[in-house]
Amino acid sequence: MSEENKIEKIAIIGGTGKEGKGLAYRWVKAGYQVVIGSRNAEKAQIAVDELAEMLTDEERSHLSGQENGAAVRMAQLAVLTVPYQFHKDILTALKDDLAGKYLIDVTVPLVPPKVSTVQVPPEGSAALQAQLLLGEETAVISAFQNISFALLLTDNKIECDVLVCGKDKQAREVGQMMVRAAGLTAWDAGPLENSIVAEGFTSVLIRINKQAGTKSAGIQITGVPRD
């Protein structure tokens, strides 16, 4: 990865939710500067204070909270962790702030109450919708759809893999780097057109969790060498 594309600060849009806080926790532990974003700066600070209780004094200095737009402007990489119903509006509002940056889209097109049934957006996936809305100036990456927040908010090894799709090879490399920083195994799953696989599989995992009475079903790729 070239020096000009180095990731030092991460903005988590909608970071007050469970998945956003889980990713923030993992990346702060990995040494990154993380800004939790929210439509309301006070809510962002509440999330920061909650996470701070799980961190050392030094780690707390790597975590802050801001309104979404301010958070994105401070970072090289943004991560979108919001319910699908807010996906389009938030991206439209942040389009200018996201220009020239990487965006990891964690959004799954779940449509309550049928969250265990796969829903395919007209664009083909939530990530494809994001790329269409933001244009070529933003490099969209699809990742983390199949990881439970309950696993992220621990220091335990997570026995799950992450499929990474992206606008281009460089975007996928950035996505894989961030997956490894969170302590997970990353796989290059190809262009954004393939992102519907990981997004859709979330509904399958929700169904499996309901049947098994669990909350942390995930996926693993088998039959290939691992580092």
C-alpha cells in the first residue's frame, strides 16, 4: 500500500450501534485512531464513554466522537454500520465528505420482519448501491457482514472468515488489511458485484442462529491453504 493511501484514522458512521462499537474496539486495540460518528455528536460521545470502560488509558486516547460529517472529514477510511433503511439518505448526505476516501460498507439489506429471508436491492447489493450513489471518487469496499458484534467486543480469537469485495484490487487490499487488523481472516472475494453473496448470507446466518439458539454463527473457507 502506498504511503499516500496509508490508513491512520478511521471514521465509523453510525458507530453508536453494536457492530460499529465492536469494530471500533478491535481497531483501537490494533493501534488505530478511531472516530465514532453519529447524527448527534452527544450520542457519539456516549458511545465513546461506554467503550472507554473496556480500554486502557493509552487506548482511550485513540478514541473520540463526532458528528458523522466531521468524523469522515478527519479520516482516510470511513466505515458505514447503519440499518439499511438509512443507507441511501446517509450516503447522499455524506457524498462530498467521502470523496477521495475509502468506504467499508457493512450494511446488509435486511427488511424487517423478514430478516431471515434474503433481500436484493434493485442495484444488486447495498455495496453496489453505495458505489452508484457516491460515484467513482469514493472506493467502496464490502466486508464484515457475517461477524457478530458480540464476538468483536471481546479479546478472544474469532473463528470466522470475512469476504472482502471492492471497487478495484487496491480497495480490496485495504479491506483485507482492516479485516486482519480486527483479528479476522480475510479473503479477496472479487468485485462489488459479488458483495450480494456476503450480504445475503447474513439472512441465512440469522436463520441458523434462531434455530440453534445462538448469536454468533459465521462462515469459514475450507480446502485452501491459510497463512
